[in-house]
Amino acid sequence: MFGLRAPYLAFCPAKVTKTAMYAPLPSADRRAQDRPPHLAMRGLFGLAADIGDQVTDLFVLKLAQVAAVWPFALAIQIVTCGLLICLAAVGDAADHASVGAIIVHGGILTLASLLIFVTVRAPDTEALAPHRRNWIVTICAAIMGAALTSLLWSVTSTPDGPIQFGSVIAVAGTIGITAVSLHPIRAAILGVGTGLVFALAILAGFAIAVAIALLFFGCLIAATVSLAQIDHALELERATASNEGRVAVKMIAEFEGHGAGWFWEADRQGRVTYLSAKVARDLVPSGDAVGQMLTDLFRMDSDAPGTERTLAFHISSRTSFADYSVCAAAQDCERWWSISGRPMVDDLGRFQGFIGSGSDLTEKRKSEAEITRLALFDGLTGLANRQRMRVSLDKTLAQNTGPYRATSLFLMDLDRFKAVNDTLGHQAGDTLLQQVAQRLQRGVGHAGLVGRLGGDEFKVVLPGIDNRDTLAVLARDLIASLSQPYFISGTAVTIGCSIGIAIAPNDGDDSETLVRNADLALYAAKGDGRGVHRFFSDEMLAGARTRKLLEDDLRVALGEGAFHLCYQPVVSTKSVRIVGYEALIRWNHPTRGLVSPADFIPVAEECGLIEAIGEWVLRTACLEAARWPDSIRVAVNVSPIQFANPVLPALVTSALAQSGIAPGRLELEITEGVFLDETRSSEQMFKALKGVGVRLALDDFGTGYSSLGYLRNAPFDKIKIDQSFVKGAAEPGNRNAAIIKAIVTLADTLGMETTAEGVEVQDEIDLLRDLGCSHIQGYVYGRPVRAEEALLQLGGENGAATASGFKVSRAPRTKMLRSARILIGGVRGDVRIRDISTSGAMLDGVRIDGNPDGVEMQIELIEDQLTPARVRWARDGKAGIEFHEAFNLERLNQGQASRIRRAG
């Protein structure tokens, strides 16, 4: 085994080899009882204790090795005995007694040898304790020694004794040398050589024989001791290596049984010759994977990086591979492994097969899949997240082959979602988002990829769809679906959705441009009242650029103080005197001229400048109002963004203290927008402002999400009626007067004042006074003026207000030129209509004798239908008529269309 392994194995049975290689060493506490009785002889042959205690512990192993060579020694004994018998039989001094002695003693030697061999090697004796087997072997050796002594005495007394003596010595030498040497051929050669030398020495003479014998015996002892030391040194080395091998095998078994790794081996054809049991059970139900092709057991993950070459390629080309991801070829890929392998070659460089290792990748792949899911999917809704949507849109737009396919993009924003979060809590908001995601996925289906960008913003990528009608239908369906009630924790919740749509390549051929344009379309959808969809147009981009320039100019104007305030008077309907002013911000742009607040205030709210601008307006209005009489109030508009800031009461207090005016002279006008996200904080804000002592006015009442509920809770001092209800209120048949009356009655009941905005015609003043409105504000009493001019207005006639402008309201007129027939006093005639309204018309080509005022007439506005009217004035062939009843102008358009169809 150590330099002598090949010839040794040629004579050793498999069982002895296995015992020699893998038998465990006796433990330390059993060394005493396992130690053989003839330790003194072992010291002679280099087996002394200073070699190491480990040699003593290997005595049982040595007996097995000695027993392995006994068959060879026994064969020599039989041949020698046969030779002795032949010599005795054919010799001149043949002695049958000697032959019998040889046979008897040879038989004893043979039986003793067989007894040793059977004792050490027989399966039935393996259960014996080692020390008992050692005693049996020792007794048998003693018997053999006695038999050899007797045989030696017998053969020396015969005439041919020298030859017999040499033969006996050869047998004895073979047995003795075999006992200390592990090499059977070497033991046989030494034994036979010893016998021949002794035989020749005896034949040569006693003196020479003794000298030769002693010399040879000394050399033999020296050679034997040296060989024994070499053998036992090799045996010690082999024992150490065997012990290390046993530890390695134990560690490998432990690693295979409880670790994530495993090993495999294959022959030249790629058939598995060894595979760890735990992997074999996963691959083959029976667990018998040996003999099958490696490529039939494993299937590679072709999507993994670095796997351009297959397992079959490496097996056929006999090349190494590493870290290939594989799964069971005959089953679903529930478990994954990483496998590596390299070719094996012998000492002559001949290919012997493959050897390799592997490790379990299942948990690692699950972890990687989870990491991928978290990296590409939204953790709350399970939809694609912002990163995946960006990558998907980039890939969809980057079409390098095939015909180009258009791509549409939806950007979606939920309306009134913040109110759900604030009133029901964030957990309810998360549940709502999950339900929204489910509805979106059902609505879009396989047409596109749905993702959540964050918060209440969603995105939909629709490859291959560019038909506007199809996209409009899908957008309306999604809005309708998302607007249906949601039931969360027993509460019905209703929200809305706005959608902006951009289509590639017309609206952008890269993801950044397409997203920007879809966002602009979403901005337009929100601006148009929410709950709608809008397609991107170039005007939106131009408007965005204009807003960006306006934003930059706003920042400069705020820093340079380019704003100023104008004040529009508020007049009491009872005293017809100015009781206050509304502060209105004005901006005279150096290049654009006068910019309307309706244009720059929304931009200021978006870019975060509204709070700074609002603070400047508040402080400036208070300072300028301080020069007015103490009875005159000043009204300042407060945006919802300012109202949501907890520092607003402190800011108001600071402005009042800085200007020195009384808190009751300051009126804060708040729009209904502050109630869209009504929370407890808004109630606290109302209490804090009323605690300061200022007045509160509800601005633009009736134009937003009007609710009587907040009128009951919010401590308003005034309701301002929007000008959309005031315009046309004095016209016959207009319903605005009824709406104004209802608002005034409600305000009176709640103890609030009312101010009608946008009054421009004098007859509207009388109407509003009759309806009970307490204050009027509008161009009828003058346009907004600077603070100095307002001070002059208050000083003239003790603040009396003078009405100006049109005296009577009239419906808007439509310019036109068409012929019509009239009937006056039974006389028919043809005229031309110059303009027309719901209340009357101006005619050309009318001549009336006498006083025309009040003359009754009929006019054919619609074919074969006469409309009654009266003449209000007539001069220079022109006349103004008034219809008895309001005329529906849509009927005029329908009649014109009918005539066109008949003419066609």
C-alpha cells in the first residue's frame, strides 16, 4: 500500500484490504487488553515503544496483514515438505521413520498455519475480542516452533540431514520473516535463500558452515531489522493517512448529510458512478441514480448568465465547468443546484471521467426572486413599481427590428384620496390602493402593463395601441370603474380618477419625453375639473413652458417687490356707502404688461410661492388700511395652502400688531377648497383665527363642492355670492334671482352677512337690495384702485358710493344678417335682422309713421311661425323690438338647418 501496494493487493483478499484501509483504531482505554503478550520480540525488529504508541494499537491490523501472506508461506511449507519426502524416499539412506517424521511434523506445521489463518481471517472469529485472537495466534506459533524443533532434530540424524536441515531452515525462515515483513514475495525469497545458504554451508564443512551461517545470519538479521523498520514506518504512515482518511470520510459524510453541498463522479461516457444520496433521492424517486447519464439527470437554466455551453458539450469535449444552475430533468424545477466539474486523468494522462461537486441553490434562488420582486414590484399592491415601468417603457419604445408599433401611456392620479387617508387612516388608504390596483388590472387586462409609481399615482403602458377612440373608451371605462364605491371596514368610500394620455412616437419617441407629455395631459385633466381624461397636445407643452417662464419671473418679482395692491370697494345696500375694500394683487410685468391674478396665482400655488406672496399681501393690506378710517374693513384672500399652514394664526397676529389695526377690521376670505380635505386640523384653524378676533368670509359660494354641513360648523361672518349667480339675475325668466334669494335667506338664518360679487349693471343693485343682500361689490361702483385713491374715495361725501355703467340688464346679443318677414297693423313687409338676443332684436329697413314706442308687431323668425313683439324705438330705418316672451335661440338655429336640408 505504501510503495508495495500493487503486489500486496495481488495476494490480499478484498476483505483484508478493506480492514486494513478503514478499520478504526482501538481506543486508548482498550490498549492494555488488546496488547499481545510478546512485545519483547517486537523490539528486536524495530517495533519498540519509542516508535510510537500507535504501532502498538495497530497490532490487530498487523495480524490481519500477516494472515494475508500465510497462504503463500503455507504453499512453500508444503513444497518443502514434499521435497524432504522425496529426498528421504530416494536417498541411499532412506529412512522411513524420517519420512514419517517429516510428514508428521510438516502436517503439524500446516495445521498450525491453517489455525492461525482461520483464527485471524475466519468470519466467525470476528466477534472475538482482539486479545483472545492474539492468544490463539501465540499458542499456534508456539506449536509451530515445537514442530520445527522436532523436525530439525529428526532430519539432522539422517544421512541426508544437511539438505533436510536447509529445507527446514527455509521453511522456518519463510515463516519468521513473514511474521515481521508485510511483503510475501520478499519473505519467500529471503526464506528460500536462507535455507539454500545453510544447506551449502553444511555441505562445505562444519567450520566453514558455521562461519558462513553466522555471517549470513548477521546480515540476515540486519537486513530483516532494516526492512522491518521500513515496513513499519510505512505502516505507521499508512495508519496516519488512514486515520486522516477516516476523518475526511467522516467529515464528508457529515457535509453531505447536513450541509448544502454534495459530490458526484462520472465515467468516460458521462454516466454517473457516484452521487450523494440526498441529491439522488431528489432526482430519482428510487434514489438509484448510478448508471444514468449526467445530462439525463440534470437540466440547465438557460437564462442564467455564463451558461452559453451545455453540460453535454463539456462532457463530450472533456472540459471543466463551474457554477452551472441545474434542476431535475424529469421533474418540475422545484429544487435548484449549482454544479461544477472537472475531468480526471491518471498518471499517464489518460482521461478517466469527471469528478465534481454541487450545492443547493433553492433557498438562494427564492431569496433572489424575492429581492427581484421587491426591486421590480410594488410591495403594497403587487403591481409593477416605478423602476420596472421605466425599464418596460424603454424596452417597448426601443424597437430595433420589425415594423414599428405605436405605444400609448396612461398617467393616472386618484381624486380625493388624501381625504380617505386623513379621515379613515393610512391602513384604510392602503386597502383602498389595493382595491384600486385590482380594478385597474381587470380593466386593462392583457392589453398593457399596470404599475404604481407611488402614493396614489399609477401608470399604464399599452404597446401597439394608438387609436384615440379606443384609448378614450378604455380611459372612460377605467375612470368609471375606479369611481364606483369601495367598501372598507364597513364604510363606503368614493373617489375619482384623472388620466393623462400620450402616444408614441407623435408625443415623444423616448420614455422621458413621453412621460413628461402624459404628465402635462394629466395636469390638464385635473384643471378641467378632474374625473376626466385628456390627450396631450402641443398647446399643453407651450402652456407648460409659459408657466415655467412665469414661475421664474414670479421669483424675480417677489424678490424685487414688483407687486402692488388695488382695492375694490364693498358697498352697503342700505346706506349706499363704502364699508370696506377687498385687497387684490396686481403684477405689472416689464414685458408682458399687466398679468392677471388668474394666470399667476395658480402657478404660485404649484411652485410653492403662494405662502410668501400671501404673507406679503396680508402685511401690506394691513399697513395700508391703517391709514383709512377705523370703520373701514379690509378683506384679504387666503389660499387653501396658506390655510393648511399651522403658522397662519401667528402670521395674522404679527401683521395686525405691525400695522396697529383692530382685528375686527381684517376679513379673511376663504374658498370652499379648504373643505376638500376637511380634517380636525381645519376646525382647530377656524378656532385659532376666531380667537385672534378677525372676521371670516366664505368666498365664491356655490361654485365649488358646496355643502351646508360646513356652514353649520365653520364660524363664518359673511357669505360671498359668486358673480356667476349675479350676472343676468335681473333679466326676465332668469333663475339666478331665486338662487340668490335662497342663499340670502340661509345666511340671514345663520346670522351671516352676504356680499354679491361682480355687480356691473345698475338694475342689479335694486334686485339685490330687494332680495335682502347686505353688500355689493363690482364694477358698478368702480374698478379696483390704489390705496391712495381709496383714501380719497372715503374722504369724498363721507364714503358715499356712486353707481355707474349700464342701467338695465339685457341678454347677450348675437350679431347676424338675415332676412325676415314682419306684420304690423295688417301690413306685411321684409326686414333684415342685425342682431338678436333672447329678449329682442335690432331690425334694419323698418319705417313706422308716428310714435313707434309700444307698437305691436309679429316677426317670422322661424319659417311659417310668427313671434309676437313690440317696438321699443325706431329711427333712421332701424328699430329695436322686444319679444313678449323669451325666445330660444336654439330654435332659430334648428329652423335654419331645416331650410338648408329642404333646399338641398
